[in-house]
Amino acid sequence: MEPSRMRKIQRTTQSSDDNDRSQREHIPLDLIVEIFSRLPSKSIVRFRSVSKLWSSTTTTPYFTSSVVTRSLSSRPCVLLNFRKDDKLFCFASPVHQKKTCPRVENFQFTIPNNGKLQRYESVHGLIYLETSTNVMFIRNPIMKTFYTLPKLDSNEGRPLTGFLGYDPINGKYKVLCILKERNKIGILTLGAQESWRILTKGFLSHYKVTGCAKCIDGVIYYEGSFGDGLRQELAIMSFDLRSEKFSLIKHPKKNSIATFWSCYEGRLALVSSIASGVELWILEDAENHKQWISKQFPSHREFIKGRWKLKGVTHTGEFIYTSYRSYLLTVSERILYHWFRILYVDPKRNSMRVVMYGGIAVDDIRRLDEVGSDLMKGLTVIPSHIEI
């Protein structure tokens, strides 16, 4: 390369680095994060290419946590998930929506190596996915990326299932991995560039883990059979993400069949549909893990139970129902839209509202519908999520 051209490239590189340093010196990091956190995720992804500083800033755990916190408080979304074999289809739209929502943001995920999706959950904006072969992924909706968690060393243990948690005090995400070896549990802190840490004491042996779990205010709650070798019982285990201590909680029911776990008014709630309406078992004294209270809400007078299925609870306490039926609409005789009805019931105000979600019939879902797949059976709802 010509010397003059080399000097030009060096000057350009130097100028770029000087610009980055200048931005860092004159614009406080907190202010950059504050500005970026007000932008939609599509803009954040595009602005990553502006400079090294902007790219590094938008990929830090602190930035992700800040954007998620703002999004959940100002523009929470409901996430509709359809699962079929090795594919997961996700669609998101604002919770506070008018009667119709013609378009929604979406993405789809294919499990590698023809695996099957075993379980998934959303925790403070990130989506945790786990396959039948115990491969664990994290979906970051802000960066539009998937991240494969590192595998455990064979000497450390064999994964059984995992749970994602978020510590709001320290702003950290952690993954708790229950191992098939009953006296071992793995912990991984996201973004810390560390490997799995293995705990071998401080908890009862895990004989069975059902997959029911919920992270609330820095604590992961999960269901299983626990014991000391002589006796085991179905209970709920809590794991404090800050202190990394386990506590056993008495189960308020015999099991969680036909029950889903939710956050109700900031507390763990086991929610189920009953003949007269909705029943909640709420963990009243979470700190001492002693007291559960039961609440029952009767159905709205205009509610027709046979047409709807209870799927979730919003952060404001509304019950979320999905219709057993889907609707096909032809627009201009060319575009096929698949519409789904979501019913929100406010038990305290005794009010209802219906939202029609449309424009989500991507080709793969349409093909599944054409071969007779029961799409509504595989539908799950995550009520408190961010834009995807």
C-alpha cells in the first residue's frame, strides 16, 4: 500500500478514536444511556454502528437493564407464543391497546439439531429458552440476538433444567441450573465473563423439578420434590439471587396441575380457573415463607366461560383470556391475516375489554394451520414483556 494512503488511513483511524474519546469526555455515560433508553429497539440496533463507544455502551448489562426497566414501566407488551415441534413463534403488542391491533412485532426461533423446545420464560425483558437436549439460550429483544449459554463440564454435572432470574438491586441476570446429581446446582452470571459455579451445600436434595417457576423481586421460585434422603415432599423452593441462599416454602396446593404461576401485586401467585371464576393462592409473607392467602374473583356477568381460556395476569391485575377460536380475514382478496382475540378482565373494576390481534400469519404458521395443527392449544401468553 502507498505510504500516503497508509498515512491517510492512520489519520482516519486516529480521528475516529479521538471522536470516541471526545464523546466519552463530554457526554456522561448515564446521559447516553438515558437518551438511548428512550429509543425503540430498532433504532438502538442501527445506532450501534455509529462508533465503538456507542456499540460498547449498548451491549453492557447495565444498559440492557436500564432500557428494559423503562420499557416495562412505560410501554409494556403482551407476548403471544406459539410452539410447534422445533419452532417457536413470538408476537408482541402493547398491553394498553385499542380494540384492534392490525400489526404486531414478531420473531421466530428454530431449535438447532432438530431438537424440541422443552421450556421458555421471560424475565425482565430477556427470554430464556431450553431444549430437550438441555441446550440453553437467551434471546435479547433489544439487540435482536440469541446467545447460547456455555455448556457445563461433564465432571461438574448433567443439566436437568434451568431458570433465569434478575436481581434488581445489583442489576444482574443469573441462570440457575438444576443438575441431575441431586447434591449439585450450577449458577451462571450473565455478562460477567465467568464460567459456571457449582454449589454443593445449603439446599435439600432435588428429587424432581416440575418446570413451574417465577422470578419476582430478585427471588426465583420453583416447584419440585425436595428432601434429605429419608423423606421428600412436593414444595416450592426459593433462591435469593443476591445472597444465593435457598429456602423451602410449603405448597398451598397438592400440585400445580391446571395452574400457572404469576406475579400478582408484586407477590407470587398460583392462579387457576374455577367454575365460579378465578382462584389465586398468594404468598403473603414472602420473607418468612409462612403464610398463603386465597382469593376468589367471580366471573364478569357478561363473561362466557366456554369461549375463553385463562392464560395470564397483567402487572395491573387484569386477567388475560384467549379465545378457543381463531379468525381468518381476507384483506383486498390478497393478504391473509390470522386474528386472535385477547380478553382482559379487571376483577376489581368489574370491567372487560377485547383486543383483536392481527397481521401475524407468517408463512410457517399458515402452513401449520393448513395441516391441521391446533395452534390455540400451543399458545402461551407472557403479560409483562418489552418490544421485540
